[in-house]
Amino acid sequence: MDLPFFLLVFTSFFTLINPLGVMPVYLTMTSGLAIEQRHATVRKAVVTSTVALLAFAFGGQFLFKFFGISIDSLKIAGGFILFFIGQDMLQARLVKTEVHEEDVREYVRDISITPLAIPMISGPGAITNAVVLMNEANSPQRVAILTGTILLIGAITWGVLRQSERISDFLGETGNKVLMRLMGLIVMVIAVEFFVAGARPVLRSIFNIV
């Protein structure tokens, strides 16, 4: 097993998807729902986000080739996107949502797709990460690792959101804020790495450096 590649895929997706960071948003948006409706929301959101990430992982490169977009350009743009995502995580402010009983079914269907599945779980950062890492997966083993890790992260996200109330109570308000800001800092570090990795070959090409 390619352990370094697995660790790269797992840590990058875990910090970008950040199920513990999604948890406060999920709790806020579903505060007026029954437990069964919350579980249905989690299931739909995780399935939708996982399918979206796999679709971009396997089809994203063809899409970018069609539009003439290079992986290096994607890394640079992704670096900017991830940086601002991390910055938002460091300054997150949440507002509770109230739902009328007659609107519950439609509300569950709507929020499970947007904003929970996209862009909260599989946002621009995670989608960019899927495309970039698939480009790095230069063997069937790495492709299998990437696919399996996306499914694993989906399962972890499902488990975290299912147990979100218990986890939130255990961490407390201060713990949740510290955790979200820590994850935001990690995302910003990954953003810098993405930007540098993409900018280096572009600059070498511009200045004709071998």
C-alpha cells in the first residue's frame, strides 16, 4: 500500500470536507427537525456529496482538457479558493434556522443538497482536491486508494453528523470554536502548498528555468 499517498489523500479530504466543521452548521439548520428527518438529511447529503466528488475525480480532468485548463492553473486557483475557505472557517458565524411544520419535507430535501452536500461537504476545495489528486494517481493502486478514501471520508462524515449532538455537547461551545479554527488553519496551509505547487512550473516556464 502507498501509505504516503493515502495519508495525503485522507488528511487533505478530511480537513477540506471537515465533518466536525460542518457539524455546527448541520445542527443549526436542522434544529427544528425531528430525529428521523435529521437522519434523512444526513443520508441524502452524504450520498450526494460523495457521488459528486467521485464524478469530479474521474471526469474532472476530461472536462478541464476540453476547456484547455491545466492542472497547474487549477492548483493556483484552488489555492486561492482553499485559502478563503480556511479564512471563513476561522471567522465562522452561524444563525439558527426555524422551519414551519408544513415546510419540513421540502426543507429537508433542499438543505440536504444545498448547502449541506454542496458546497458545505463537497465544496470547491474538496472538488479541486479530487481532480488534482486523481492527476497524481498514476497507478491503479493509487486510483483505488483515492476512491476508497473518498468513500471512507463519506462514511466518517455520515457517522459524525449522525452523532453530532453528542459530539457537540462533549466538546462544548469553546471546543467547537477552537476545533473549527484549527481546521481552518490546516486548510489555509494546504492552500499555500497547492498554490506553490501550481505556481512553480508556471514561473519556470515564464522565466525559462530548467
